[in-house]
Amino acid sequence: MVLSESLIRATPEVSAQSLAANLEAVCGIGPRWHGTPAEEQTIELMSERLRAVCDQVELEEFPYAHYTPQAASLQIARPLQRSFQCVGVQYSGAGLAAGELVYAGQGNQEDFQALGQSGAPLRERIVLMRTNRPYQAGRYAQAGGAAGIVVISDSPFGTIRQMTSQMGYEPGEDLAAFGLPIPGVIVSREDGELLLSLLSAGPVEGRIEHRGIVEIRRSHNVVGYQWGKEGQRVLIGAHYDTQYGLDGAWDNGSGCAALLEIARVCAGSAAKRTRVFCAFGGEEIGLFGSTAFIRHRAGELAGLLAYFNLDSTSGDVPYTHDLQTTERLAGLARELVTAHTDWRITTFRNFNLLDHEQDAAEFVKLGVEAFWAHEEGNAFFHTVYDRLDTVDAAKLARATRVALLPFHYLAHAEVVPF
């Protein structure tokens, strides 16, 4: 692929100092859980900063299923009596489930197929599994007739990772019924190891309870435009919400900081294509903001050249560098990142329709080219340790350039290189 070296050299520089200031402003608000005053403050902050550098900024309203946790419990009655600290799997069924525990490994489709082949019954059992994707694993358990699920968090130091039971929703789906119909809870890694140890020695009788309220509310995406010379658009987005009670510096304060910085450095330059900057709401609980955004614009998809996702962009330890793109965008992305940044790609893969766990999902599903450069391996994601002091501004600046390069190139290129 022959790219324009002059256009690459014209890519503006990002500032680690500016990124750090953005991150501090976002994280200074505190946990940005949906439906809270902190969420409203974040919407105001993102709107104000985008208005300073964009030609137009809009608040776009969308409906979502609001979740309020109430109670979660786990007890075992055999071979000993014990209660465990736990949190609810968000949007899992409200109620009680009791029965023998059965272990389903990582909770993927192959694990459940292996269970079925072994003759281990799932019906009216409680399925125990190690997974960060209860929105996938829970459906496999439900399909097998399980009464409930227990998810083992893999986060360290006795922490329990917060997770949801559904990501994305189908057109026309009743959002009041959003989530997994059967109850689920999440336990720490240490308590999970104890349960597995007991299970290895014989039957374990358990009882779980989950209570939560789901109601339809409305939130907002923040959408900024820097107008181009023609009708095509390139879009870059980051979700501003956090998991319940968490500061979310890495996930996704880092992406919000990068979004604001990219909008700042792009301001004032005349581009061939309109640049769109979007702060999405409701990502952590089910991709509500981005799903509503792209479906609302279904008639405009032909003019949307690509979507760039900013999520879990940079922390302060050497996590892996994971690059995901659609197939057509892969050559441009790999060439720009490999030849013009010092962000070394650890893993690379193309998006598929099962990658329904971040804001690029609905774009890919509807045929839009997409790009996501992010970190994997953060043991503290969705835990209380995802704090401001775990993000390094210099690393964040390098990661921000990785997304800015192809975004800037496609905004300015005379000929689309794919």
C-alpha cells in the first residue's frame, strides 16, 4: 500500500500534559454510573470541552434500561455451611436459585458442549465458571436449563469485578426485559478457588439470590462536528460512563481524555471529510448509547467512512497492545501503526459479529469499517483499583497517536486507501 508521506507528516502532535489534564478533569467527577449526578456532570464536561474546538455540538437523547442493584447473596449448605461475599451480575434475573453446583470452565460454548458430552446435567443446577463475559456464558447456562450462575472474578487482592449480563440489543427488543432471565452473582477469585476445591471433593449444594430494579430511563450522547469540504464523515468515539461505584480511569477515562485531545489538535485544520467526535453513554451496561446512535443514522451509513473506538486506551503497566480492525481497514491500520508509531502491536485480529463488548460492535454489525487499538490484560478493570494513579500520561500520549494517525489520514486523504 502506497500512502502519502506528506499527509502522515502533517498529523498533529498530541500533548501528554493536555491528556493528563483531561483525564484529571474526567476522573475528578468520580464514578460515572448511569443515572447519577456524576453522569450529568460528565456530559456537561464533555459538551463544554467539545464546544471549544468543534463547529457544532449536539446532545442526542437515547433510551436505556436503568439498573439499580439491591441485594446479592451466595450460601452453600453442603459439604459445609458458609456465606460468601458477592455482587450481582447486573441485569440478571431477580429471585432465588438453589441446587448443586456444576463447573463450566471458562463458560464458553466449547465448555458447555463438553459438559453436555460428559453427561453432567445443567437443568436446575447452579453453573460455576471463570469468565469476564457473563453476557455470553450466562446465555449458554440458561439454554441448558440452569437455575442460576456464579461467576468467579479473576481480579486480584480479593476484589470482585463488576459485570453485566447483556451487551447490545436487537431492534424492537423490550428494554424492560433487558438482561439474563436467571439470577447470577460474582465472587472473588479466592472464594471461587474455595468453591472449586470443595466441588472437586464431591457435591456442593448452593443457594444464590439476586435483586435489582430495571426501569426505562433516558440519557445522552455528546456529538461534536468539525465540518469538512464534502459529505463523507469519519467518526471517533469514547464512552464516558463507568461501572458501578468505580472511578474508571483506564476504562474509560483514558479514552475520554484521548477523544478530547484528538478533537483539540484537529481543530482549525480544513479537512476533506467531516470529523465527528462522540462521547457515548451507557456502554458498560449494554452499549446503549452507541447502538442508538448508529441505528438512528442507518440511512447515512454510506457516507460514514470509518469508526475509531477509544476504550481502555492506556494504563501504567505493560499490558498487551491489541489492534482490532475490520478486514478492509487492516492494511492501512497496520502500516500506519507499525511504521509511524512506537506502539508495538502484540496481537492483531479482525472484528467479527460476536465481538459485542464495546462501542464498535453495532458499527461492525451494520457494515461500517472500524478500528480499535487498546490494551488487554489489566487485572484491575471494573474494580476499585482502576484509579487515576494507574494511568501514565506518556503512555496515553503514544496510544492516542495510534488512533489519531489513521483518523487524520482518512479525514484528509484525497483517495480512500481501501
